[in-house]
Amino acid sequence: MIRGRQPVLTIRRAEVRDAEAMQATFAAPKARAGTLQMPYPSAEIWRKRIADTSLSDYILVCEADGEVVGNCGLHVTSASPRRRHAGTVGMSVRDDWQGKGVGSALMAAAIDIADNWLDYRRLELTVYTDNAAALALYRRFGFEVEGTLRQYALRDGVLVDAYTMARLRPAAGPVGADVMAKKSTQTLRKRGGR
């Protein structure tokens, strides 16, 4: 048996010309079922979303041999200065391209931007509890379930649960109480205390 060649996957920032491809992705039943997107998406809405993306937000697309087959959004979680260290991720892969490495390529690119360019220490996402493929993908990239959001969203007339997941950047150093304890110990030592 001769295997066909593997398509070349390319990740790049979305452009307005990608609106129709994104519309097609979200029009497909499996891709839409894994997101909060509504049926009958409009290419015009996607053109506007892409055009209005701020410089600090990213909408990435994955091309397979020049054809857009998936997308991923990476956004700052909150405008609050106290949450600048956190980003949120959401992605979708066209139905006929699921299970072919597109999600992995998109997630690797999003994490590279988050870790090495935006200095996010925490990435967050939500995923439906019955989306086994997405859960496996996210776990491979270091995301852990932090909680269950019961009756999170309406999907095909039924309220479904979702997990909230997060990935803390490895080797980001101590955070929170650990930092305060370390600083307190260092201060005491400098002053001749314990």
C-alpha cells in the first residue's frame, strides 16, 4: 500500500481574505458543535472580526497546501492590569481535517506566541466535557482541568457541561504566596533575622 504524501501545514495570521474559509469551518456540524458559534455563520461577520483584531490579539489560521483548514484565537483574558499575565485560547478545525495534526500545529503556534512573545504565564480555555479529541489535545500541551461549568451552553437544544482548563507556563518561576514567602525570608536574612 502506497501512502499519499503528508500535506504541508502552514500557520499564519488570519487575513480578511480568509473569511470565507472560516465561515466554511464553522458551518460544518462537528466544528460548530465544539464551539460557541451559531449556525449559518456569515463571511461578512468573519471579515469584520479579522479586520478589527487588535495588535495584541491573534487569529491564526492553518493552511494545508494553501487551503485554510483550521483557526485559533489567542486573546488577552482581561483588560485589567492584574490579568495581563493570562491569555485565552479557542480553536476550530474543519470537519474533514480533524485528527490530521491541524489542532496540534495551531496549539503549538499559539503557545509559542503566548510564552515567547506575549509573556503569558497562564493560558485558559473552555471545552465541552464530551469533546474527547479536544481534551486529549489540550492535555498533551499541558492544560489541566480546573473545574466543571455545569449547563454551560445550549447546543442543539440541550444544555451541555464544559471544563475550564488552564496551562501554567513551565519554568515561569514561583508565583503568588511562594514569591512573597521567598521575599520575606530574604528580607529577614538581610536584616539578621532567621
